[in-house]
Amino acid sequence: MSSNPFRIQNPQPQPQRQPRDLRKVNQQVQAVDLKIQMKMKNIKYKIGVVSGKGGVGKSFVSSNLAMAIAASGRKVGIVDVDFHGPSVPKMLGVRGQMLTADDKGINPVIGPFGIKVVSIDFLLPRDDTPVVWRGAIKHSAIKQFLGDVNWGELDYLIIDMPPGTGDEALSIAQLVPGITGFVIVTIPSEVSTLAVKKSINFARTVNTKILGVIENMSHFVCPSDGKVYYIFGEGKGKKMAEEMGVDLLGQVPLDPSIAEANDSGEPFFLKYPDSPTSKEFLNIADKVIKIVETNQ
């Protein structure tokens, strides 16, 4: 069996093909869509984590939100569809592991708190291997991540999406039946605020509920005296959320230990459970749980 259980490969020159029977193509598409529907039917809540731009710590938020929800005893999976910058495996401490397959499909890697993890990172031969895919190939890969993986019964599936409102975000909005909503990540900067407003309007355009906004890198808590410093300015995330009519789920503080844990491939939430950052993720997870489970 190939070490790559997925059928997607980097593009290679293809021989000229004969015209296909459109009826067969339609049947194949319907079969794939049905398979996705069957897999997603066993997952109660599907939450996409998005950001208007890169560099705001979206994958860090996705990973730690997944752990915080799982710490409550709920069954959680996370699918990393940030194909060009997959970092969820490292933040969950499972980088270097391999996906396996059996006659039922693809088996996800098991992370902290039993979180089921799927990422393109598990399929790359080297750290510096680029993923050179066009939109159609990424759309096909997302279908496989959703429909070919043995997700089983889950309470939550966290979908870590790439920055912006491109192909992958549109694919998730179209392919995931009954998607619960989007969580949008920002930082306290005007550039990020403008990009996040576009993400909010994108969610509204595709008729997807916005669960709320998380302001990452919101402030710094001095470890010696507990004093709070707003390094990038105070209240920007709250102001933007009010302007756009969405909830502010939480404000995640800066912590030098985050970089240390991420660089060493250790899950921050596990390594520093009593930190202000981890406690804020528990608060955010509690809010998300209340929002989605009381509105089912």
C-alpha cells in the first residue's frame, strides 16, 4: 500500500484524454457528495476557523480551541485545510506521524485529548516540500479530507482554513452540510481589522453563521505583577465586533512561551495549562459550546 493514502498528487503532465461521459461524471460527483453527507452526519457541530489575513495566529487558535473543547470531555476532530501552510500537527505535537488506511477509509492521527487530526502535512516527504496546487485540486482534496476519513462520531469538527476568502473557504462553505458557523481570528491592528471585515461579509454572503471573533495577541500579562499591557492598542477587537454586529468571544494574551512551545512541537495548552492564555481558551471554548449547543 502506498504511504500516501490520498489520491491527490502534485500535478504532472497528463496524456490527452478522450471525452468523458457526462452522465458518469455526474454520478461520480453525486456519490462523493453523498459520502461527505454520510460522514458529516455523524458530527454534531462543524466549525470553520478563518482569518482575513495571515500572521494572526489562526492555526494556534484552531489547535488550542480544539484542545480546550476536548478538555471538557467532548469528542473532537480537526481538519487542516491550510494546504500551503499546514501547522496544526506541530501545534498539537503530532508532527511526523503518518496517516494510515484500511478498507473503511483513511484513519486520522490521534492527538491530545483523543483529538482526531488530518492534515496535508502528514503526507509531505520533507519539511520544505511545497504544495503546488490549483483551486480545483484543493477542492478535490477537501472532498477527500471530509468524505474519505474515518471521522466516526464526533461532537465537534474544527476546520482550520487558510487566510482570506479564496477557494478553500468557498469549498468548505459549499461542501460541509449544515456547517455550524465560522469563528474569525483577528489581532489588534487596523490592517487585520479591515481584512476581518471582509471575512465577516464573506460568511454572510455564503449564508454561514458567525459564531464570533477572537482577538489574538490582545495584550501582555506581566508574570511578576499581573499588570496588563496593551502593546498593539486597546479595544480594537471589541470595537470592530460591535461595528460588525458580531460577538467578541475572547481576547487571547501574548505569551513568550507560545513561541517556545510551538517551536518545540509541544501543545501549548497541555504544557502551560495554568497560563492566562490557556485559561482564556477555556473561557472561549465554554462560550462556543453554549452558543452552538443551546441553539441546536
